[in-house]
Amino acid sequence: MSIAEMPLAEAETPVLVRLQGGDPSLLIVDDDTPLSTRLARAMEQRGFQVTVAKTVAEGLAAIENAPPAYGVFDLRLEDGNGLDVVSRLRDRRADARIVMLTGYGNIATAVAAVKAGAVDYLPKPADADQVAAALIHHEDPLPPPPENPMSADRVRWEHIQRVFNQCDRNVSETARRLGMHRRTLQRILNKRAPRE
């Protein structure tokens, strides 16, 4: 069930157990108004004090005003990239716990989000319990194995996307590093991602 579909009654008891120094402040930066509104309500019911921003600029301003202990940021926003908000919050508050949300998930962007300072990366739609668990979970054990792991075709596609991004989206350089013909690579890049 997605956040947008989740009835508010489902959040009957707060799941927030451990706060960053007792600070429940949470900044949500997402330009999807129905989703951010629903997530904000669900997170408030779980004990967070929520501020919502819809753009990178609004998110950066909120961080300058009062850096929150927690952040949930969309990767792609109307005026830029959510990774910029992650970096700014990490600079202003090193102990902040940040989760990235995106509808355009791939391994390369997940790696970039973690390198920028996010503690987790969740594909949309994610429910509020998943988001809260990712924010408050302080240990780093291996996650349980997925019920539906990626297919071999999807893993191959993800690897190609990661190398392509590492080569600054240069098709010729990516093809050289992967040992494949440039036209073959272009055909792969022009296709949609294989189903999971």
C-alpha cells in the first residue's frame, strides 16, 4: 500500500522509539503534494514534528533556518536534485538521518544518495512505516533478502547505468570500459529498464 492510499487510522501507535538527542524534527522535501501531505500526516502520528518543502530552494531555506534531525527527500524536484538538499543538511547537521525517495530508482542513484549522506534509499511508493523504520533504525545489519530479487537482465541494466553515470554519461567512454560496441550500448540505453 502506498503512502497516498494509506488510511490515517493505520498509524495508531507511534513507531518512533529513538530520537536524535530527543529531537523529532523532520523535513520532507517532495514536489508531489498529495504524497507529501499524506506522508507528513502519517509521520506526525508517529511522533515527528514535520516541515514540508516542495522545492530544493525551500528545502535549503528550511535547513538554514533550523537543520532538522531527520530528512525525507525526493531525488528529482522541479528546481533541481534532492542530493543537493542531502549535502546541505549533512553539512549543517552531521548526525541527521536522511532517507531518499524516488520513482526513478537504480543502483547508481542509490549509491550517489548514500555517498551524499543518506542512510537509506526507498523507491516510491513507500509506506510510512518503511520510511519511519529507515529513519530510526540505528544498527546496520544486513537487510532481509528481497522477496522478489532483481532479474539478471535488470542487474545487467543497472550495472551499465552505473558505469554510464561514472563516465559522465559519455557513450563512447562507457562502451570502451564495458567492452561493447558503441551502437549496442546506445540501443541498451534507449530501452526502458527491464522489469524486476
